[in-house]
Amino acid sequence: MAKVDRDAQLLSIGGLAAASGLSPKALRLYAESGLLPPRRIDPFTGYRSYGADQVRRAQLIASLRGLGMGLARIQVLCDLEAAAAVSELRSWWRQEEADAFSRGAAVDDLVRDLGERPQEDTTMTASTADHPTASLQVATAAERGPVRTAQQDAVATRELPGGAVLLALADGFGTDDDLSARVLSAFVDAVGGGGAAGQDPSADPLAALEAAWSAAEALVPADGPDGATLTAALLHAGRLHVAHIGDTRVTLVRGTRIEAVTQDHTRLRSLVAAGRIAPEEVAAHPDRAVLNRALAAGAPTAPDLLIRRLEPGDLVLLSSDGLHAVVDPSALADALTAPAADVDQLADDLVALALEAGGPDNVAVALARI
């Protein structure tokens, strides 16, 4: 049998990136770690060339990194034959499950410990203790965009008893174009009506959001690809109370400081936050937008429940990924930290930024300025 010349079909780093679906930055990282060395490096130009047979290895490395496997363990697995590689992968995952179990037990212990500690003094100064509805400027905006054939982003605001104000946003996916609107309507009505427990949302805002969440969960399809994200912010008495699932976001702007209150519920985002993979590995990863928590069949549907203090002048933004996944972060920061402007105009300006960036997705925003 004739020997196959592995160097007969060489690819540039750009060619390998296109063939594997990965970014050149990620490929350089894998080369520097010894996982995917170039087949050739030109001694004069420094250009890297890869063999066509390295495409599959690049994809395997990216898949294993997407699971959170460390570089050293990947090196071991990639150098094994298929059956041994399967055993190695299963062995690694058994340890991951054991680690998660032990961390869960530690979390339970810490929750009990924190619950037994004296609670912080919740007395607030006059500047933050009472923000009646009239002191809030609220605005929403939504646009289908030039690419999508249907609007699957839904946004709503509602004034609640006791001076509280609710902002909520849902982003649907799948074939049911109206699912996000139904989910949002059911949730907002449940919060406004006191939720399943019939409680006053201003008395315990976070509990009211959690009680109303079941109204949204009740609309999750039993099977199929349809689902939605849901993010809600209840503003009351100098506090921002958030219930969140998916990759819609809450952002808190105070002067020139911007805080990402929520975290996207994607596997890769969680791995970046834990320091297990590098941000440059995510940029072109095929699973970068895959949610691991959402209001969808087979997915965990429990929300994150969060609280932040509010100060006069603060700006609260709820946005769908049609804004924050499309607009350049520096341009978005400039718009959010510009001198205080009318929130209706700012909402329109944010949507315009998304459209100017190509508008590949629906976009929706809700704003509140204290």
C-alpha cells in the first residue's frame, strides 16, 4: 500500500479555522500548549501550516474543552486509541460528578451556616429607602430586525402595589413564535396578582418572583425544541430583585461603573467564569450559544434569585442577546454611561445600535432610571 503523505495537503491557520469552526486565537492557544502543533512553520515568515488530518483533532480538542476538561488531560486522551479514549473520558466524567456531589454537600453546609448568622441591618438611608413609582423613569423598545421572520422577544413593565415596579423580558427559541409572549404574560400576571402564594410583591419581592415562577414553568412544552429565557427585575425600596434564567441579561449602571448582575446560563460561559477555559476559546466555539438552563423541555428551569442595592441615578437595563451579543461592548458601554438622557430615547438608541450592527436577531430592552 502506498504511504499517505500527510503534508501533501497543508492548511494555513485561517484554513484550519474555517475547516474546524474554531477561531485562530483558539488554535494558537492549542499550539502553544502542545496539543495541536503546526505541521510546518516557515522559518522566514513564521506562518503556520497544518495538515488536513489535523482538522478532526482540533474539533475533538474543542469539544473536550467545551466540557471543561483540562489541557493536560486532553493531551492524554487525544493520544489514546478509540476504546482507551472512551474509557479515559468516562473516568474523567465520573470524577467530575463526584466533585459536583461533594461541592453540593459543602454548599448545603454553608447555606445552613449563613442561615444561622445574624442578618445584616436592612435599615436604609432616606436616599434609598423610598423610591415611589413616580421617581422611576421606565421605557421599553423591541424590534424584529431585518433578518428574522418573526418576533420572539417579548418585553413588559408593570406598576405593582406598594410602589414596586416590575420589568420583565423573555426571548423565545424554536418554532413557537408566541411562546415567549405567553410565558411573559403569565409570569407578569402572577407577580401582579401575588403569585401562587397570593403574597404582596412589595412585602417580600424575591419571594413574590419565586412564587410567580411556577406560572412560567407551567407553559414549558413537554417535549420538542421550543422554549424561552425569562429575566425579571422588581425594583422596590432601594433594592433590585432579580429572577433570571437563560441568556437575557440584567445590567446595573452606576455612573461610569457597569455591573453584569446576571450570568448567561450557557455551559461555556460557566466554564470561563470558573477559569476552566479561556475566553478566546469561546469566540468561535460551535456550542458558544447553547443554553444549559432555560424554560424548555428537559432543561433545569429554576431561576437565579439575586438582590442588589440601588442608588439615585442608577440605570437598570434588561436586554435580549439581540443587543449584547451583537453590539461592540465598548459602544454599548458608551451609550449606557453617557450623561443622563431620557430613557425612552436611550431605549430607541440601544435598539438602533443593534440594527446598525447587522440586526441578525430580534432585540428587546427594558430600562429604569432611579
